[in-house]
Amino acid sequence: MANNSSQKSETRDFIAFLIKLGLFVVILRSFIVSPFNIPSESMQPRLMVGDYLLVAKWPYGFSKYSMPFNVPVIPGRLLAHAPEKGDVVVFKAPPSVRDDYIKRVIGLSGDIIQVTDGVVSVNGNAIQQEKIEDFTHLLSPNSPCYREEYEAANDRGEQICRYPQFLETLPNGKSYKVLDVTEGSEGDNTEAFVVPDGYMFLMGDNRDRSADSRFPAEDGEAIGMVPQENLVGRALVSVFSTDGSSVWYKPWTWFTAARWNRIGEGF
């Protein structure tokens, strides 16, 4: 009898532990940080396919989009704060708000944004853009070259991709690197967009491979201008990166595939 009571007590304790663990994970992911992985090249050079990062949930306040599965337990947005230009944000992409996207904030309510010959202007002032050293990365399953003409070899004989890279500096002093690979691409010349109240104009750092606010919203494609209420959080730090060459049944490849130099980079 005592043995059965002991077993029941251990079972209750284990169930209580699982419940507490589940609550901790929900609170952590909803209000502090959550993981995010990069599926496309739209934010190169800062983010590459195979990068994993933590997203801070508190900077812009909390809404149903903070919760796992968008559970509507929070009315509206609590402790709401607008993002700053230059922030890298995760958000629910219009029009269906099913998918999480990641882009950089270029314009906020009332701003006028236009792209002319690949140069972005905010309220009639061109964003400072400086040509810097080319962006290079090793060829890998996660990171092939866009086209053959961008393939090269480094001084160790390894195959790499090489792309033109620029340093942009916003009027608020925020600087970041961008790629503008192809002159005259579809997004290099746009109309002047006026950002509505409560919205954001977002762009990918890889200007020729980003379906962003320059294009009308379409599920799985471009996003148009995005309501601030769609914000999930702000990119915080890269925690892991893999080039895609690992094989699950070969444990040593888990380490050889890691891009260690990308781990720990902040935003």
C-alpha cells in the first residue's frame, strides 16, 4: 500500500514538473525570447540561410502574435513601442499574417520612401551609401551562388561567392551592410511611397533578392507596407549557423558544418 502511494506521489510530482516546465517555456517564448531560423537570402549579408537567432519579445510590446500559435489571450498590444529605423524585426507577413518574416525597418508613419537607381531616399534625402569590400562566403548546400559569374576561388583554393557590398547609414546614425548585385533590377526604381500611420516600410538587406515593402502584399511573396501591430519582436543575437552540409547519422559533420564565426553576432 505504501509502495503504491509512493508511486502515485512520484507520478504527481513528475506531472507537476512537466506542467511547470511547459509554463516556463510558454512564458519564455511569449514574453522574453523565441528562436527564429533564416530560410532565404533576403537579409544577406547580415543573415544567411542556416542562421539561427533569438528574437527579443519585449521591445515593441506584447500581442497575440507574441503567443505560441497566435493564441488571442492578449487584447490589442500591451506596452506598445514603435520600432526605430534600422531595427531588424520579425513580424507576421500580410496579407494572411500566417508566416513570420524578417526585414529591416527603413520608414515609419508619415515617411516618404523611394528607390532611385538602387539608392533609397527617406523624405527626399538619399540614404548615405558607401561601396566597401565585396561580401564573400564559401559555397555550400545552404549558400550557392546566385549565378555562375559570381563564383570565384579564395587564396586557399576554396570555391566562394563574391558580391558587391555597400555600407548604408540612416539619418539616425544606424549603419548596416547591404548587397546590390544587379543594376536595373525590378526594385531598383520605385514610386514614392507614403507610409500610413501605424505602418512600417521594410526592406531586405539583399536588395535584389528581397520581396519587401517595394512590392504589393501577396501570400508567400512580397509584404507591402506592414502594420506595426504585426510585430513579433526584434532580432537580438545569432546563436548558431550551419552551411547545410551535415548528415544526421554522421555526428562529426554537425561540427564541421557549423559556421562558428557567425555565432554570437548581435544586431
